[in-house]
Amino acid sequence: MATAPGTGHQDPSADVFAEAAAAFGLLAAPARLHIVWALTQGESDVTRLAQRVGGALPAVSQHLAKLKLAGLVRSRREGRRQVYFVDTADQAAVVEAVRLLVGRRTEHGTPAVVPARRLRGL
């Protein structure tokens, strides 16, 4: 870990930044972000999630598998169905970030599509 100049604080390791970037990368897909958003509202099975996010069942299932591998989503079996959820204790920061970002965009009524020229300035 490197010390940030003039702060006396230790920067996280490169591995930590790589893991965080990978998690943000997974959330960069609108469908996966919508799935995580939906799961912050309550647990669900893949069929209900597919209906809610407007995706095909196989595609939503693949998104859930990726989110689960990354540790952002968990599941448990209830009879014949798999129920997915976000462990708010384990992923409190991710849940808060998703709620904050999506909530702010909803409040401010941002356009559905951000022009590419606007993104280049970020």
C-alpha cells in the first residue's frame, strides 16, 4: 500500500482497486444494474426478475450467474425454485451506491439516453 502524499492515509492495494473495478464493470450493464436495483427492493426468483427488468429468462439467468460469481448477489433454494437476493449486510456499500445513483437519476429526471458527446467530457 502506498501512502497518499500529505495525508498519512494508506491507499488500498492494486488488487482491491481491481476487484472494485470489476464489480463496477458488472454494474455497468443496464440489465445487471436493474437486477441489482430490483433485488435491493426485495428478493425474487429469476422468472419475476425477468418480467420486472423486461429481459429474456436465459439472459437474466446469465446476468444473475455473473453477479453471483462476483459476490454481489446470493441465492437460496425454496422448493423447486431459486430465490435471489442482495445480502445487505455483506454488500451494504454496493446497495447504497446503487440506490443513490439510480435514485438520484430518477429524482432529477435525467434523459433516458445520454449523448455520447456528454459522456466524453466526464
